[in-house]
Amino acid sequence: MIALLLIALNATANTAGHICFKLSSAVDKSKSFIFWQIVGNTAAFIGLLAYTGLMSKMCNMSLLMAFPLTQGLTAIGVQVVASLIIFRERISLLAWTGTVLIAVGIIIMNT
């Protein structure tokens, strides 16, 4: 159960970090840029702490499983949550195909 919470925290924090970095690139004022950079780096640091917790003896998850799982979920989160929902970007059929392949890979790795 703890492993699932840490995986969700990692994916959420890393996705939030990517969103903040995108927002920082779109601002004109340096104070806003610095703000979004700080928030993004804080979110990424939280994701790193969750990943470290996942790799600790507490969860006993192997790197072979943890790395593809967390990176794949982050990629899906950035694609769906950030690109599609927040920034309303158009996602091509090829990008959706890649997202589905990542999801299938995650499912295969965990069976």
C-alpha cells in the first residue's frame, strides 16, 4: 500500500514540476519566472523523495520495476494532464499511440 502511495506521489509531483516549468517559460516578468521555477523544483524534489522512499527497504521494490513505472506514469501524466487538460494542446495520433504503448508497457512490467 505504501508503495502505491509513493508511486502516485512521485508521478503527481513530477507532473506538477513539468507544469510549473512550462508556466515559467511563458511569463514575461522575472519574478514570475523565479516563482514558477521554485515551485517546479520543489515539486520535483518531492517526487525525488517519494522515489527514494520507494527504493528504500521499506517498500523493497527493485529498480527494474520502479524506474519504468514512475517514469512511464510521469510521461502519461504530462501528456494527458498537462498538455491536454491544462494547456489545451492538440495531441497527435502518433503521440496518443506512444502514450498507449507506455501504458501497455507499464501493465506488462507489472504482471
